Amino acid sequence: MKESSLLNTNVKTRRLFIRVTENEIERIKRYADKAGMTVSVYARKCLLKEPVAAHPPEEYFALRRDISGLCTNINQIAHAVNSGIEPPNRAAGEAKRIASQIYDFIKEMAK
């Protein structure tokens, strides 16, 4: 066997044609888009029963940043309290605001 054929085992040279309805193709496109994949990659993974992980929505990354900020504020408050210092109102207010936003986001996602 040639060395070059061993290196190209992932090259897709074969095609598979299937018939679907307009509704089905729209659904497939929507699912592929949600997973952050092309229709071809999505369909291949589904047909081969490989895991298809959904691409997190943009809101997920904003939520991660907010949680990180909340943790920072809580850490600042804990440090102040443990040092015998009055925690800054700004940090407590910001922590409460971020916690409220996180709660609202999770409640909205659960709908």
C-alpha cells in the first residue's frame, strides 16, 4: 500500500444521496446550524451514530462571564468581611445585579 493512501484515509470520496421533503431539509439545516456543523458533517454523524454536541448559544458565553464576575465580587466581599472591613456597597450591589441577571437568563432558557 502506498504511503500517500495511508495518509488520506479521511478524504471523503464517496457520495450518498437521500431524498427528503422540504420540511425535513429545513429541520436538518436548523439542527446542523444549532450544532455548529455543515449539513454534510451533521448528517454523517447522525448516520454513523456519533455524538452530535449542540453548539452553545452566544448567551452561554455571556452567562459564563457574568458568573465569573459574580464569583469575583463574592470573593471581594468575603475578603473584606474576613479582614474586618466593611464590604464595599458597590461590590455587593454588583453581585446582586449579576445574580439577578443569571437567574432571569436561566428562567428564560427553561421555557
